[in-house]
Amino acid sequence: MALQFTTTASTSAKSEAERAAVLAAPGFGKHFTDHMAVIDWTVEDGWHDARIQPYGPFSVDPASAVLHYGQEIFEGLKAYRREDGSVWTFRPDQNAARMQRSAQRLALPQLPTEDFVESLRQLVGIDEAWVPTGGEDSLYLRPFMIANEVFLGVRAAQTVLYSVIASPAGPYFPAGVKPVSIWLSREYARAGKGGTGAAKCGGNYAASLLPTQEAFANGCAQVLFLDESGDANLEELGGMNVVLVKADGTLVTPKSESILDGITRNSLLEMARDLGHAVEHRTVTLAEWRDGVASGEIVEAFACGTAAVITPIGAIKAKDAADAFGDADAPAGPVTLALRAALTDLQYGRADDPHGWMTQL
Ligand code: PLP
Ligand code: COI
């Protein structure tokens, strides 16, 4: 049976003027709305006590399992305001299903899709005024789940907390749609065979931080990971999937069991097929990309994800000069820009929704 939410409204909500100041330049992940959704789970009672409560710190016992063993998963999706004022989100059932898969891998309980979607609806309902209007800003929604049991033994926790927080968001990359440079990590991997690469769990991101520091130090926006095979097969970026565009319009994207199954990427590939592009979802080597750029066979590349939307990739930089290629100053390509426009037109309700991907909140 679907959970019923109770609501405790915040008594210290931001004023209209404070909110307007945030919405004028939200940045990414810096500001949070007045409320959050919370649902508890215990092995005895299952999911219970679904509620909307004022945004604020949790009280977490120092022995809570999440602080020691990283038993944590999360999701990311956005709420978009249309010109008529209504607020919609994109394929929330897909995020719910992926969170269930992540939960399975991290030995956490699975939250039913209807309760996941209802938690978004309840939070966006009470904090609707925080959904930006106009432009390509949105309200980023961050559902997450932590092992909250006070116990230092190493086993799946029997007490878990699910929550959703919301953050007004502008572009993830401050330069917007300008191409970014990407740092190739040969030294560090984020995931391996049988590991947690396909799950959206905090540990994968923790593993990406050191190479990401290296990327930033070298003027790059993200790090590119290869698989463990030694064949330099492409995996993904620290927080985005990668798609290459061939001169004949074919889209090529890596297939791997240790990368996140991106909802943006899956949707773009489907939209591209609808537009007549061929799509290849298969193993892709770094050499194929590099040689394809040199020969003119590969003419565009982009990163895609909820936060990044579609961001063109200009150049690959690397410790070893032989690994570096591309042009950091090249303008965004036409296929990248056309797909970006098609996706954002759909998300902001400016285009038809033939697949029924949009859900009103
Ligand atoms: N890969 C990683 C590692 C990510 O963090 C993300 C972002 O969520 C993606 C890919 C893209 O996934 P999605 O399009 O579902 O946001
Ligand atoms: C997202 O796109 O939702 C992510 O979780 C990736 C991260 C770079 C914010």
C-alpha cells in the first residue's frame, strides 16, 4: 500500500526576497529549499513514517553504519517549470528503478516506485516557489538513502533512512554549453568487474575525487575513466556518460557493466534514433576515438547526464602527450546542439512528448 505523507511546515522558511536572490543566480548544489522528504525503514516495520519536514541537519549517531562502511546510494533528477507555470519532471520511474537496482547492489531496501515519485511530488508541492522560471534553470532533486543503524559489525544495516532534498540549479559547468576539456585517467579506475560501478553509490564518487583533483589542476572539467581490461576501453566521466558522433551522424557510446546506465543517455539515443541517426552501443577504445578525430571520422563528442544536460567535449588532455587529442577551442558541433535543443525542448514542454516521458508534479 502506498505510503501517506505527513507535513510539518518550516517556521524559518526563507523570505521571498531571499529566495529571489538565490533564484537569480542559483549556481549548482549550493542552495537548498525550505523542506525535505524523509522516510524511515527498519527490518521489522519496512518503510514507514513518510513525512515532509523542515530542511535541516540530521542527528546521526557516530556509530551509524553509513559513516564507516559507506552503505549509501543516491539519485539525481530535475523539476522543470513550463511557460504556463506548471512543474514537470523527466522519467522519474527510471530513477526509481535505478535506485532499486543500486539498493539491491548495496544491500539496502528497495523503495517502491510510487513512494519514490510521491516523495518528489510532496517536496516539490510544498517548495514549488523554488522551481526557477525561465531560461534553462531547474530544481535539482537529490533522493538518497543511508544505512542508519548504530552498529559497527559489517553486515547490511537493519535501520535505513531515505530522504529527498532540492536545490535550485543553473548550469553544472559555469561556462554553459561551451566545450569542456576532459582529463584522461590511466592511473585510477572508478569501478571494476563485479564492483559497484553500475550503482549510484557514494563510494564510486569518492573514488573519482583524486583523479578529478588532477583534472581540475590540469584545466579540465571532468575525468575520463577506462575499464580494467588494459585495452583502454572507454567507460564514462566522473559524473556523466560519453557519446561520440561520427561524420555520417552515427552515435557511438561505450557499453560496459561497470558504468552508470544514464537516463539522459538512454533517452538521447532513443530520440536520436527517432531523428534518423544510427546508434552503436558497444565497446569503444580510446584509440578509436583519437584516430577517428585525426581522420575526420569522429566529428563531435559530448558528455551527458542530468546535471550536465549535454555538454560538448572539446579536447582530451593526459599525462602522456601521446594520449592527448582534440581542440579545446572548437565550437560545439551541430549534432550535439540539435540533440541538446530536442532534449531541453521536451523537458521544458516546448515540444511534443511522443514517449510519455514527462510527469507533472
Ligand atoms: N555517469 C555518472 C557517473 C553519473 O554520475 C551520472 C549522473 O547522474 C551519469 C552517468 C548520467 O546519468 P543520468 O543521465 O541518469 O543523470
Ligand atoms: C547527476 O547528474 O544527477 C549527478 O548525480 C552527477 C553529478 C555530477 C552531480
